[in-house]
Amino acid sequence: MTEQEWENFFGAARRWWGTDLTSYKRTHLDRRLTTFMVQEGLTDVPALMARGQNDPEFWERVHSYLTIHVSEFFRDAPYWQAWTQAILQRPDVPLKFWSAGASWGAEPVTLAVLMNAAGRSCEILATDSDVAILREAKTMEYGQEVMSQIPMQYRQYFERIGPDRWRLISSIGRHIRFMRHHLLSDPYPSGFHGILCRNVLIYFEPSARWTVAQKLAQALLPQGYLWLGATETLLEWRGLGLRVVGPSLFQKIANPIAER
């Protein structure tokens, strides 16, 4: 893909999504976009641009394909255990969480189930930049292949609505709010006891990665927790006012000056 083709595509992305794709790793975008064009029978970027002209549904599909949506319930179980143990040390007050890059909702639902099982009240904001995947997430309905990921002791939190279909019970689901949000361009909410942003930063260029990490840290309450993906590292944690408390798990320092 030529530099001019990239510029044309980036311009279209800004118009349709309000997103600056230059902050994403070029290798990731190139691989995903090329695969998408092959599947759509498009030979090059000009053909893609022509196909998408005045077609919001097409650009929605492009966005969905460029965005990675690999997620599952209780993914990396030891990490969930460490996260839960850390969170439950917080005072017994209603907890406020943010699941950033929530995809189809596996992680915010997992969090809601674990907090309910522990007897803790919480509210969860679940966000993603992909409106199509958010529509799916909001249903909180799942097929057999997804339900197989859920340990038996937590199946009670889902009700059967068909032969091979389940839904999260409303007493838990009502504590999760799904909303479109783009980490690179939208204002950040704040005041969270914990933020999950797993396997998202790895797709950003270093400068964008730092900016997002900085804003996530600022969105935490003092002593709040930031949880990244199991394979993600955050070497700049000191400069963000964080401390390492477990694998991919960081805590915001209440008094950074005192810990220097």
C-alpha cells in the first residue's frame, strides 16, 4: 500500500469514525485491512474507498474487522483471582469499574459475576469503539460455545432462554452499562476503583500507548487498580504514579511523593 493510499484511508477513517488511525501500529492495520479487502473481493484501497462511498454500514464492517475482538469469560483464571483478591481489600463501599475495550462483554460480565459472588455491590462501565460489537454485548445473551467457558459454580447467574441460548440474569446485568468510547479521541470518565484494559495497548504506537496509559491512570481513584493483558508490560509505571502489585496488575499510589 502506498503512502498516498494510507493517507486516503486515514482521512476516510477520521470522517466516518472520528478516529486517528495513525496512532495504531501500521503492521497491524496493514495485515487486517489486506485480509478484509481479499475477503470482500477488493483489489486495492481505491476500490475500498469507492465501495464505501456514502455507505455507513460498509465502514462499520471495516471498523469491526480492524478491531480485535478476542475475548472470553474468565480468561487467564489466575489473573482474575489476583485481581479479585486485590479489589476485595477495598473498603466495603459500592465499587466503580471501567472495562475499556470491552468487546462483546465477556470481561465486564465476568467482573460483575465475581463481585456478586463475593457479596460486593458494583457499577461497571463497559466501553468499546465498535458500535456493532456493542450491540451484541448489550444483549448479554450467549450460545453454548461461550457458556462452556463459565465454571459450574457461576452458571447460576445465567438463565436459559432457548435450546442453546442463555442470558445473564437481570439482577447482575443491570449493573453493567455499555457505551461507545474511543481511547484515542474521546474524553475519559474518572473516579474508578478499578480499570480493565486488557490486550488493547499492544496495538498502539509507543506515543499513543503512553498517552492512553497516562489517561487511564488519571481515571483511577487513589489506590485504584489498573489491569492489563497477561502478555502486556508497562515499563513506564513509575512515571504514571503506579506500583506493581501482581502480573499485569498495577495500583495507583495514594501519595507518590512519599514513595520516592
